[in-house]
Amino acid sequence: MFDCLFCKIAAGEIPSNKVYEDETVYAFYDIDPQAPTHFLVIPKDHIGSVAEVTPENAAVVAHIFAVIAKVARDLGLASYRVVSNIGEQAGQSVHHLHFHVLGGRDMTWPPG
């Protein structure tokens, strides 16, 4: 997508603090962390949100969750929260599928 912030980050056009990268996904630390550990995992191909996941692109979501598990283990997170906001009312500010991974502190419920 032409003007997508996360597409530009995944392409290396905008700098980020990379946690993980392969041919399909990119993971980087959040610039406004809400927990001691807070990183995002995104597909390199543009998908607008969970609402745009289809049978044709669902494999990337499974891969993202495998990457989340690997990176969490590598960072020593025994407990963490995975969040994806869908739509503006839910707090989605970048319209590119992404999963926040937060850990290193107690996560209260409901989240707010």
C-alpha cells in the first residue's frame, strides 16, 4: 500500500528497532511501550486488519503466532498478552494488520 506506515517500516524505508525478521513477517519494538516488553509483529504484505484475513492469506496469521511464541521465548517472557485492534473505535491507528505483544508486568482485566 502506497502510504502505509507499517509497509514502509517493513520495507526498511522508516527506521525501527527490529526484534525479528523473515521473508513473511517483521517484528519491532513499539515506540510508545505500554509494558516493559512491547513489540509488534506485522506481515510484510499489506493486510488492513484481522477483518481482512481470508482463507487465501490466513497462513501468514498462523506464522505470525509462531513468531510471537519464538520471540517471547527468546526474550524470556513466561507470560504475555497479544492484542490486535480492529477499527478506529477499538483503537486501531495504523490500518495494517499488527499484533501487539506486551509482557513484563501484570496485565489487568478488563484492559480498559
